[in-house]
Amino acid sequence: MTIATTAIPGFVAGTWDIDPTHSEVGFSVRHMGGISKVKGRFTAFSGTVTTTEDPAAAGVEVSVELDSIHTGNADRDGHLKTADFFEVEKYPTMTYKATGVRADGDKYVLDGELTLKDVTKTVPLTFEFNGFGGDAYGGTRIGAEGKAQINRKDFNVNFSGVQNNVVLVGDKVEITIDVEAVLRTG
């Protein structure tokens, strides 16, 4: 199935800057043997979205500052910054770069490359397009929400803590994004 830009109401081709005050990059991972999930987010990130008349040539580039992790627990955040997890002093950023969009039922998929701790793997990001629209300042905005799933060990995030015979952190990590971006002008 191909994507027809004429089927997207208000479609605008261009380069869009992600608005971090109206966007979120988050994650969740099973905790304590899977009985609950720890959720977190990154508070510092930037990126661009490129829309084209040919959606197969559209793109996304995002850079996330790993030091900006926030899970609601300062001790856990500090641990996540160490070599057990992100090793932020050596690997300060995580990046995602995608070129092209394909339809998958009523959703869309970006086939992009995620780089974390100098490991790059193809990670499909399934997303729902929220549309194009004007803002209160005379600009134009675009919105989308997406999800991807990775195995953290594929990216050398290998912490394997066990306490009282209970695995502390699961391997499967769900990444969630909610993006609002502003069309560049001039």
C-alpha cells in the first residue's frame, strides 16, 4: 500500500523542527520479575522531520541527550547514567535516523536506524499521524505519535541485576514518542 499525499488533509512539504516543549520521548521496561513497569522520559532532545510529495523520501532525525533521563527517582536516574546502562560520559546521545515512510494498515512505519552506545540497528517505528495544522503564532505544525520495541542487550545495555532471585530489569524496552514539530520558514 502506498501513501498518497493528496489523501492527507492539509499536507505540507517541508522541514519541521521538533518542538521539545510539546513533544516527549519516553520508555517503559518491566521491573521486579515483570510484575510492574518502570516508565521514564528524556527531557532534552532535538530533531527534524522532513515531509515530501513522495512519502517514501520523507525523513526523521532525532538526537536524545541521555543525561536528561527522568524516571521520578534520582537514585535510579543516577544508576541509569552509569556503565551498567547508558554510560553517558562515553556515549552522551542516542540518535534515530529514518528515511522513508510506508503504510501498514491504518498506521505508518518509519524504518530507521537507532544508535545507542555506538551500536546501530534498524528499528521500525510504527506511528499514527495526527495531522497538519496552524498554530496561534501564524505557523504550521505537524503531529505524530509512535512506538518501537527494542531488546536493550542488542545495544550493549547489559545490566543483569538479580535480587532475592528476582530479575530487576527486563530486556524488552518499549519506546514511545509524541512529536509536535514546527514548519521552518524562510
